[in-house]
Amino acid sequence: MSLAENSCIPCRGGVPPVTADRAQALLKELGQGWSLNQAGHLERLYSFKDFSQALAYVNKIGAVAEAEGHHPDLYLAWGKCRVEIWTHKINGLAESDFYLAAKADREFEPFRPAAS
């Protein structure tokens, strides 16, 4: 089962974040472009041909976030969207964060430029 096929599990707090080793293993399962930022959050920058496409992507991710009950930070600008994900209640990463990242990649597929 791919990461994107898993459902996000609501975090009630009081559980430890995934270990650094587990985070690295899950990071390798994600598509290229994902990294851990200085705060230890998952982060990826997506590029688009214009503002309209970037906004459409943000709306798609917003719908996924609502359906999953798991909400990333989304930063919208002309031709780009940065997605930052972590579990606020544990101030770290949970497996569900990686599931949401994979779902973000899946939503990006229709916007991916055609290979030349």
C-alpha cells in the first residue's frame, strides 16, 4: 500500500513523534522534492505555470485536508505553493504527516508539466 492510500489518524497528543530513523525511512518513500526543514517539519515547494494553477492546487489540497482532518500550512504565491506539514499536538512528525504529503503529491499530478 502506498503512503497516499492510508488515512490520516487524528492525533490526540501525548504520543511521541516518529523517531529520526523512521522519519528518514518514510521520507524516502515520498516523491522527490520533500525534505525536513530546520524545524523538523516536512516541506515541499511545488511550481506552476501561473497564479491560477497554484491557487487551484491550494484548493485541492484544502479539500483533502478537510476530508482527512489533517491540515498543512500552505503558502501561496504567483506560480508556486509551499506545503509544510507536521503534527501540531505533538510538535513533531507523525506517520499521518507522511500520508498527507503523499496525498499532496497525488493532487499535484494533473499540474505536472508534460515530459519533453
